[in-house]
Amino acid sequence: MNSTRAKELLSFHSSRNSDIENPKWQNGFLGCLRPFQGQLHEENFTEIMQCLNVLKDEIQAPAIDREIVSDIINIIHMARCWSDKDGTLERNKLLSEEQTKYLFAWIDIIETYFMYLLEDNEEEGALVYQAYLDDQYF
């Protein structure tokens, strides 16, 4: 994956891409939450983490493409809003306890990794994702 593709994928996962007919838009990280079809897709989370890894040099640069920042913040913010206790997913009891646990973990990991990339501390940020991959996050 190159930088251009990573940016495109983030725009689909954040539902900010204008190509709303693309299946990637509808089945991306946020797209699959509204309307919620009953399943979370871990591959969306994994793909976001891969995109962040591909874009790490750009994220750590003195000037960051605001589209990258907007996509990541949108993913974090909207997923959290929709799944917190007052959000539509929780209020309508659409997520199981297990799904809620994983969704909040994914949001936390994306946010943590992104924050550490911004601080030019990729190694520290990668630890939380590695703990997840090693089944030691929960």
C-alpha cells in the first residue's frame, strides 16, 4: 500500500469520501456502524492501523495533511459518539457487550497510535497495538 491508497482508504473508513456508492464506503469502519448491520469488521480496524503505519512519516512531518487528521479524528469521534451510553448504538441496544468492548478497544488503539505518531514516538504507540495482536490487550 502506498500513501495515496492509504489516504483513500482512510477517507472511506471515515465516511468522508464522496464516492458513497463504493462498497468500501458502506462497509468501512464508520459505514458499517450506520446503519448497523449487526457485525463489526475487525479487518476495517486492521486496515486503519496499516494506513497509519504507511502514513507515519507524513504524520510525523512538521506540516500534516489536514485530510489525514480529519479522517482519523472523524473515525475516533463519530465511533465514540455513536457507541457511548447516549449514542444511537448503545441507546438502541444494537451492540452486544462483546462488540462494545472491541469497538472501544479499536477506537482507543487508533487514537493512542495516532497520538504517539504525532509526538514522534511510534515505538510507544505500537506497543498498545502489539498487545492487542498478542491477545494481551484486555
